[in-house]
Amino acid sequence: MDTACLCLGPTALDKAQIEAATSMLDGAEAGRLSGMASPSRRRQFLAGRSLARQALSLAVGGRPEDYALGAEAGAPPSVAVAGHPKLRLSVSHSRSMAACFLNPSGPCGVDLEDRSYVRDFGPIAEKSFSPTALALFAQGADFFELWCLREAAIKVKDAGARLALFRYGGAQGALALPAVDQNLHVFEGAVSRPFSRISLDLTWQDLPASAFVPEQSP
């Protein structure tokens, strides 16, 4: 297996979908869910976990509910898959969309942001961007694109990883993958609904992940 897999879907889950996604959680995941007071945050968590299991089913095989995911707070879902010791997952969500990126051969990163937010982005850029990203922002580069690149770069933890931008629905997205010559399959679907393969326009960046990681990041 050498194909990376990106799964995309909505966070607006109905009652039946919430029940289906909840039924797949193990004890640690259920514990994290129970600590979330916000209904929207709970749906986002369930959507991300469901997409992670769907990505594993599509990339490795088996049923989504057969996979047990780690649930450490502040970390991406972890999973042990026999024969695939390097497999890694990355999950993100915007207000209405969720994504899971699976790389079978090493680290990866994905980020989604809702482009409908309107605010003064200057102070955020000055506080959070790397010198390279801040210079690009000052030259008129799109804030949401730069923010997504920043987040994907931080998640991949590989200074030389390549980054790509994409749009999905009303969300801005970015992904990070060390090997750009890897095959990449993109799917969309939802909890308890069939997933279908789709085409997604990716704009690969000339700058590596290290250019977008701020100095204070771990």
C-alpha cells in the first residue's frame, strides 16, 4: 500500500449519524466525547473520527468499525495496523466540514478553515505567522491559505515536506506530505453513507513546510 488517502465530509450529522458514529468509539474516545459540552464540537469530533475509520477502511480494508483509534488530547488519532507500522493519520475540521488525511508511509498533515469568518487578520498574522508567511501576507497573500499552510506544516513535523492548497465547499484546506510523487486518492461521504472518489484540484507550493512553521512552534 503506497497510496495516501484524503477523506472529506460534513460535520452536520443527524441523529442517526451521531448514533452510528458514537457506536464506533472505544472507551478513551467516548471519554473525550463526554467531556465536550458544545454540541457542534461533539459533532466535529464524531465526524473526524468517522472519517479516520473510513480512510483506514478504504486504504487498508475491513470495516470502519473494526479499527481502534487512540484518543490522546491534542494529538491526531493513532492506530496500530498490522503490516503498516509507518501509517499515520491527521484530522481537521472547519465549522461545517471535516477531513482525515492518511499517509501509509509516514507523517502527514491536513487543515481546514471556514472562509466565511470576517475579522482583522493583521494582528493574528503578526502573532502567529513565520517570517516567510508574514512577508507573503504583507504582499497580499490570502490569510486563510497561509493559515492552512501553517497548520498543515506544524502537524506534519517534517521540515522538508511539500504542501498543497485546495478548496472544498466553503472551506480552505491545505495538506502536507513528504513524498509528492505518492499516489493520492480523495473521497467524500458521510457517516453511514457511501463514499465516492472525487477529483480535487491541488496547488502544490514551491516552499517547504519549514517556511511556514513559526519559531515558537514545538
